[in-house]
Amino acid sequence: QVQLVESGGGWVQPGGSLRLSCVASGSDFSTYAIYWYRQAAGKQRELLGAVPGTGRPNYAGSVKGRFTISRDNAKNTVYLQLDSLKLEDTANYFCNAHRARENGEDDYWGQGTQVTVSS
């Protein structure tokens, strides 16, 4: 079992920055790929990017260049750096841990942290 807890959200003015954290409990953290998503009120969930257990992250086109994912396996933590924030970035941001196994897959979700961009 893996539990994910996001933190770091809050209120920020347009153009500002925030750093979100996704902390995992449980073992074998480095075997999971971690995905960051967001969901704004009344809208569908949006994939922002992902980082494999070891390796480089990749990003959705809509946030590439503004958002940065990094990972610290020693701390069981993945970060999402949000820069140059816009009003439309307001959403609940949450992480997902996923890995494939020989006989299935493991999939865990956090509850999210709210980001509000407003002047």
C-alpha cells in the first residue's frame, strides 16, 4: 500500500510561483512512476506531467516551460514547481503513483492541494 499526501497549495497572484509536494508512505517508492494532475471546478482532469522512478520527467504541452517536476527518492517525494502562474491555473492539484506488475498494476491517488491564482 502507498499513501500519497500533497501539500504546498495556496493563494498566489498571477505571475507568482508555488512548489507543491507529493509525499509517499510505504516501500518501493522508486519503482513507481508519479503523475501530476489537476482538476478545475467544472472541468475534466488534466494530466500535467510525469516522472519515472529514475529518469527524466515529461510534460503536457500546456504547461511545458512553466511547470517543473523533480523527484527525491531518498525522501519519497516528488515536487511540482509552478512558475508564471495564470488565472486559469486555479485548480486542485494531485499526484498519482503507478507501476505495472507481472500480474497487474498498482495505482494510488492523493487527495490533492488547492491552488488559487487571483489578483
